[in-house]
Amino acid sequence: MKTNNMHIVNDLKNLINNYISDDQVKEFFKSLDDDITLNTGKDSLTSEPDKSQVEYQLPKGIKYRLLVDRTLTHCEKLLPDDKYFQLLLDLSQLMLFAGEISFSLELAENLLIKLNQMNKYEAITAETNLMISKIYWAQAYWDDSLQYVSDAMNIFRSLESKTGIAKCENMLGTVYGEKGEFEKAQKHFVNALIYLKEEDDVLSHAMVLTNLGIINTIQGDFEKAVWNYKNSVERYLTLKDTRRLSRTYHNIGMLYTRMGKYDSALDEFNKCITLSLENDYLSNCAVAYIGKAFIYTSRLKNSALADAYTNKAMEIAYKINDTLSIADIYKIKGMIHNDLENFSLSEEFFEDSIRLNKDIESKLNEAESSAEMGKLLHSSQRDEEAEKYTSVADAFFNDLKNAGNSTD
Amino acid sequence: MQNSKYTFETELEELLKKYLGVDCFNKINLSSYPAKEAADGISAKINAFYEDQLKINMSDCSERMKIDRTITYSQKKLEPEKFQNFLLELGKICLSGGKLDIAAEIFKKVKTSSNKSGIKAESLLGLADVYNRRANWSKSLSNIAEAESLYKKTKDNLGVAKCENLIGITFSEMGDVETAKEHFHNSLTLIDPEKDMEMAAHLETNLGILDNVQGNSVESLIHFNKALGIYNKLQNRKNAADVTHNIGMVYLDSEEYELAVAAFDDGINTAKEGGFIPILCLLYHAKSRALVGMNALYYAAEFADKALEISHAIDDKLALADIYKVKGIIERQLKNFKVAEEYLLNSLRINNILGNEMNIAETSLELAILYEHINNSNSRKFYLKSSLDYYKEINASTKIKKIEELLNFEAA
């Protein structure tokens, strides 16, 4: 039986033939048909965690949908409005964690329409706007995310809800952080902490601390980052919030990677993955797989295993429409093929990563991929072309360094 | 490692206990439905032809990688305007394959990068199509309005006709037959059918669908056959499969089940070959309905389940609500009345959210039939009347007659 995959590839080929007809296209078509998956072989998957992590089967979303729909039909009759709305919001959050992005958005958007029609329940309306902002953020739709967080912020301000405003500040910081605008991000996180100062909201506090940890990691302030994560982990443990706890383990893994402590980093990624696989927190799995793949390719030089991890991460990122992760996966695939001296494919993957990061305006990731591309081109004696990329990377990292110094 | 279903169900149970209280929660049974278990039992025995029809490979992340590689490659090789046109066509391919996320990403890329009115308008129309397929009517209509104003500025009649057609489709999917028809006719006046053959075929198809809704099966088939002739001439297999589905729907509504199944099988064949997943979803759903008519309930359940799986994966909420309705009918026929009621109420709840008046009326009618079986005359009457109101509004004579007979039967 033909797979659907073949249809798309055939359509792509027919389409591109209408636009480009030179011989180069034939080479490109050939490379599209090549199986570029590296064979891990049984031997390279010696560790049990690696084996179970790479062989993880993604859950089927329709099972969730059937249960949630039945639940809602029952509860619509049984619950008073305010409780039913809160349930819808909780279910939207649950579906986001489960990687059912469209369904999560559907639940939140339908709720918002209802709430706007009723013009009552302002607090939950604000929370719903914030939820939608989060769903768009998860897909790198920054403009949509910012629009909804601004709507949420306006309502929380009118309600004089300090925790609500703090949550919005945290969301704003998160969006700017993903875009690589770290000064702006940090300001919003600090604002969030100010609003939370006299509030008894342990969860929001922990979330802001985690995000500050990420910014401090990127800016190279490792001591502060360790302090941030230590505090947020303690809070998540108290709250028994496994999802956010496991995400923080991933963030600590990233910190150790930056510090060059690769064994510790792998331990943290494994902690994150173990918890996330047990509970099907797809998004956490994807980022931690990428973290492991980076170490396997850049330090341990196990290309096949790194490739297996990027493939699994790709499967998840594709399902949850996480474009930011997809762009990162391409960068690591570029590094893997560079190590294997498949320079042409490596260059192509770096180009994919740079293009996607430009499209979604993720400056840090664009700079990281540009730096890798620069290295590749320099090593192939294509210095002039390399310069174009290294200058992009250098400009970004210099700005980052300066911003870090001025913050101190 | 914990089983994922177990984990999710546990979390859901905890959430429900929090909201409903333990006592009330205990009255809700979230375990599997009996008919599903029975259908699973038949899975092993399902005949080879049906089994082959249901075998598809829906989602593969390597597709995404190939699409990304092709975009990067083309961006390097093509002039900006050519590249944008390439992206528009690629976006449409992704739409045909039910890949709405990447289609939206592509159309947004064109929208933000192009300064040419025609290209920008086309990208807005593409985005409107994505929103339409996700039943987000307001966002779809606002994107169409933006596109239409750009087309009007450049006096691009075919562009305006495309907008009018998509507005018509949106109203048709909300069940507003008259407004939909008005927009399709507006569109027709803007094109030259000899020159704009594909557009003419789209409009024939859409007018055929409305005629069928209103019970004019002869006129409907005339429209569909005209459209099919054009699509075949243009070798447009995707739309040919879609029209074949619609022809089957006319036979289904006339209760000519064998003819309907023959049309659906033909459509399934083409849609599977071409990987036209959204159309395949509609065809599985339609075939399930035909199998219900033929009383082949377990086979019908298999097709409905597959359609449900696809509709969730491609985020086709309208289809999903309709499939819940079919599953409700199957359970009702199997006399699992409680489960049938739950599926039909699921369908009604989602259709209410989507604001689809026609589907609300259809589901209400099925609920009324269910309540007749369980002797709940108040609910039966309520749903019959609400269904009748809609069919009177759209002047669907066959349905009106059927419902009035049901109401009179009770009165007698």
C-alpha cells in the first residue's frame, strides 16, 4: 500500500517541477527520496532508558477526545455555570499538557465565546484569555499570544488582581524570552515577582523563578540560575506538580550543558523524561530528547543515537506543532551530518533551521544555527559565505553579553 | 511505566471528583461502551475489502521534514514573487492532505512577506479556508473580507468570485441555505464558465449540495454530474472524489443504499490513492451511514470509528459532531439507548457550539426517534418541533413531511 507520505512527496516534486526545471532539481529530488535515518543498530541502544525513550509510542488523541466529550456532555447538565466553565478551562490545560493542541484551543476558544456572550465571570474570562495565549505561545504564534495576554492583562487590572497581573507578566516574559529579547523578558519576570510579593501564590512564584533561571542560564549567570531552579523545584515538590517539576529538570539539564557538566545534564534530562513518559507530557519529552541529542552528537559523538533522539523529538514536535523545537531539531541534525561528513545535507539542515527561526523570529536559535553554519562553511574553506552567518551570530551574542553585563 | 490511558483517565477522574463530588462522580460510568467492544470483536472478522478500505497511513513527521526542506530549497532558487506563488500552491496541497497547521504556517509566511495585492489576497483566502475547515467562522469570514477588498481594488473578478464561493461555503456549513445560495449565485455572475472551468465546477458542486439539503435530488444530481464532467476533464481527482461523495449522499438521502455505497467505494478508492485525507474522512462517515441503512451495524461502527479518528486528527469539528450522531444511531439500533443518548447529546452540544443549524436539526430528529423508543414523549415532541422549525425555515419539503407525520402520529 502506498503511504500518504509518498503522495505529498510526489505532489511536492510535481509542483517544484513547474517552477524550477534545471538539472539541480534532480539532485534535490534524489536527496528527498534518500533514507537519511541513521541505523542505531541494537548495540548502540545498550542502555535501558535510551531504548524505552526512543521506542516510546505516542498516545492516540481520539481516546482523550472521546472521554472529554462524554465528560462535558454529562457535566454541562450537572454543574452550575461557574464550575462548568472552570472545568472547561482545566480540561483545556490538561489537553495542552497531553499535546492535544487543537483540542485544547477548541475548548478554550469555545469557553471564551460563551463567557464574552454572558459578560459575567471576569476572572475566568481573563484566565481563559491567558490560556489561549499559552496555547499560541506553544506553537510560536507570538502575535496571537501577545494579543490574548494583553486582553487578559486588561481584565486582571480592572479586577485589581495582583496574581492575575503577575501571571500575565510571566507570560509576556516567556514570549519575549522565546523571541530572544532577554532584557524585555527579564523586566517582565521581575515585574511579576513584584506583584507576587505579598501574594500567597506558590505556583506562580515557582513558575517565574523557573523562567528567571532560563534567562540567567542563557546570560551565563549560572549561580543565579542554580538558585532560581533550586527554589522553584522545592515549590513544585511541595505542590506535587509533576509536570512543571519535570520541565524544570529539563531546564537544569540545559544549565549543566551550558556549564559543560554533561553527565549531570544527562541525569537531569533522564529525570525529566522518566516523569514525562509516565504521564505523557509530550512537550517535555520533545525538549529533553533534543537536549540529550545535542550531548550525544556534540560531546559523546554517538551520531546514530543522537539521530534516533532527534527523530523521536521530531515525531512529537510535529504532533504538537512546536515549530521552535522543529527548528532546533534541524540544527542538531545539521551537527550530526557535519560529524558524519555529509556536508551538503548538514548545510541543508542548518539552512532549514535558520529559515524557520527567522520565520518565527527566534533570534537566539537563529544565532545558534548561524554559528554552526558558519563553522561548517569555514571548515569547507567557504570563508566569504561563512562570514555572513558568523556575523549574525556574533552580533547577537555580543548584544547578549553586553545586556548581561549591564544587568549586573 | 504507567499505561497512558490509565494515567489520563486517573487525572480526569480526579478532576471530575473535584467538580462533581465523589457520590455524583460514581454515577457516571466512563468505562468503554458495549457496542465498541462488540465492534472490536468483529474487527478480526471484518471482510478483506473493508479492512483494506480502512487501512491508511495518516500522519508522518517525515512529511514535515520534506516540506521544510523543499521550502528552504525553493526560497534559495526562486525569485521572491515566484517563491510566493509556489508557497500558495504548496499551502493548497497541504490543505488537501488535511495538514492544517503547516498550511496555515505557509499562508501566514506569504501574507507577511508579499506586497502584491493578488498574492496577499490569495494567502488570506488560504488562511480563511484553514479557519473554515476548523469551523472558526468569524476568523474565516474576516480573512475573506480582507481578501475580497484586495481583489476588488485590483478588479480581479475571479478573485472576488473565489471569495463569494468561500462565503457561501461558510454559510452553508452554518446551515444558512438561502444566504449561501445567494453568495454562490453572486460568484457565478463574476466568472466565465468556459474560461474559469474549475471555479464553475466548484459552484456546480456547492449548488448541488444545497439542492440536496432542500430535498431536490434530481436538480442536485444534474449539478454534480456537470461538476464531475469538468473535474474529470481537468484531471482534478481530489474534487472528483469529493463530487462522487456528494452523489453518494443524494442516493443515501433517497435511501438507495446500494447505489450510495457504490459511489462511496468509488470515492474511497480515489481518495486513498491520492491521500486526500479530509475527503476520505467524509467518505468513511458517509459509508458508515449507508451501512446503518443496510443494517450492517458492526461494519458501520468500524467505519464511524475510523472517520472519528481522522476527524480528530485533522481538526474537522463539523465532521466529528456528525460522526457522534451516526454512532448514536448505531447504538440506538443496537438498543443501547443510554449510550445512544450520550452520543447524540455530544453531537448536539458540539453542533450548538459550532452554530450549525442544519446539523442541530438533524441530530434533534435522531434524538426524537430515540425518545420514542424509550417512551419519553415530552423530549420526543420537543426535539421534533425544534427540528421542524429549521426545516420549515429552509423549505426542505421531504423532511417537513416526515416530521409532520411523526408529530401527527403521536397526536392520533
